[in-house]
Amino acid sequence: KSGLPGDTWHLRKMDWCYEAGEPLCEEDAALREVAIRSGDTLLLIEGKLPPPMLPATPPGFLRVPVWWYQPGGPTGHWKSPVRMNSTPSPDAPGDPHREVSLRFLGDLEISEDTTVAELKAQAMTLSPSSELVIPSPAFLRAWTMEGQRPSRILRANQQQLKEYKLGRKTEICLEPLEKEENLGPHDVVLRTQMRLPGERAYTPCVDLVWDTARGWTASSLRQRVAYFCSLPVEKIEIAKYFPEKFEWLPISSWNQQLTKRKKKKKQDNLQGAPYYLKDGDTIGIKNLLVEDDEDFSTVRDDLGKETQKQLALGKKSQEALRVPSSDLFSGARIPSRPRAPEASLSIHVGS
């Protein structure tokens, strides 16, 4: 009915934080059997459904679902000759909020002693990815996934999977790269985007590798970004993007706090609140030489917030309609049960 090409589409139910939830695999089931109610939001996403439940994995082995991943419209990434499965959107060029391109490749049953490099090599043999021309596993970046999004990079190619303590439900996605990559234990990969002056838009993503060996401080990150952009550190402003909230949080190096007891400067740590910085986060960069306002938002952010507001209002109206008639009188004052008279209590402890 949507007029979309191909037959590799599936439905996902939007969860409470407005993200795509688990896929609806039972296509022949009634709506009530899969807990679909009036007012729920369903997302039509391109990609094959994961295979049905398989037998238990032997001890010492992992059954890892593998996905093919490519960020929307990146710069500095290897371009696939095969059309990637991404939902088209009318965003402006360089908009960081595009849908994540994911294609399910299949399951790998591998030993926990397998290295990351061997995992990449075996994943390349899965049918959809075998159609892609990848020079070697070193041109792939392996991520663990959370909530259908890349979460943590499996850095060391010669490290065994058991050292990463992957759970039984861990999923992996592979990202193609233009050149070989060998990340160190302290390297963090961030998606950086330069703000286009006067347009409320950004350039396409460019990966930045930040060495955090000297700490996860705002000052260190600002210096790395300034060097990356060939700008004076005092002439840039940076902010982390929170896609689930459609919000940008500026990162300043002047937020050191003075503790009352020790009277010492407490260095900021971007891994903690309120930034929770990690691999794959989007960092917006503003050149103060050409634009000095404090706004990092885009038109898409305005639309996203408005959509979230409307969805929240719609859910509230649906919940109000489901209130039982007996609850309509719950506000009436109900006489409380009279309390019994107090009685003294004597406790005797034997010798």
C-alpha cells in the first residue's frame, strides 16, 4: 500500500523513547497477540526479518547476529557499489539525523576464542556481504549494537571475543572504511560535522579519532577538534548531539568545579554526566570566525521535538479514554476506616 519497491521490509513498534523496538516477526499473528493497540506507532523499515529462533548454542560458542552498517551520507567512508538499505528522508544535505542504514547479513556461530579479525573475515562470507568488494577485514570496523544503533567498537583485531565479555544477545554490525584502521586502546571515534553559517545545517560527517590517554576532558577534546579543523581553539565551539531528544549540549572547557572541602579543581570527565560521550557520538563544530551565535539546532530538530510532543499528547489522550468508568469517581472523598483504640504493649526479656 505504501508503494515502496522490493519485498525486504518489516515492521517495528516504536518504544517509549521514540526509537524502533524489536521487529514484529510473527507476520501471521493477530494484532492482539503481538500487543499492538490503538494509538501505537509502527515503523516500516527496510531490511529482511531476522531468522526464526535457532537451537541452543554449544558451550564456548556464540551465535552472533551480524548487520551491515553505513552512516547516512558520510564523508571519508568507502562508498559501496550496492545500494544500501536506508529509509529515504527529506533532510537537508549534511543533516546528522538521518536514519541508520542497516542490513541484516545473517548469524555467525563462532567460538569465544575467535579474534575480532577472524570475526570480520567470517562475516564477509555471508551471502549479502559477499557481493561487496572489500579488500580485507582491516577495511571493516566492528561495533556492538544497542537499540538498533552502533554502541561500542571492537578495537583490537587480535583480541579474542571472550575478552570483550559479549553477552548471549549481543549483535554486531560492520562498517566499511576507505582505508585500513588500527585503533589503540584509548582511541575514540567521533562523527564530526561543521556548522554551515546562517543555514541551521551541517556538512556531512567526518570521522575524528581522539586519543584519550591523557583524560576525557573537554579541554583535550576541544584542542583535538581545533587541530583537526585547523582553527584556533578559542575560535571554535563544540556540542554533543542527543538524537533521541533532538538536542545539542555545548561542551565547554570552563566547567571545572571547585570542591568545598578539598579546595581543588575537579577535572571534567566527558564519559560521565551530562555528556556520557562514547564511540560514534556526533559532535557539532561551530567556527566563531564566521558565526558567533549559540544555536546548534537544525530545522529537523524543531520538527522532531514537535513530533515527540504530539506523540506524547496522543498517548495521554488514549490513556484517558481507557480509564474505567469506576475510576471517574476516584476523586470523591471516601470515608476512612475508624482506627482501633491504642493499647499498651509489655515486653519481657528472660534472663
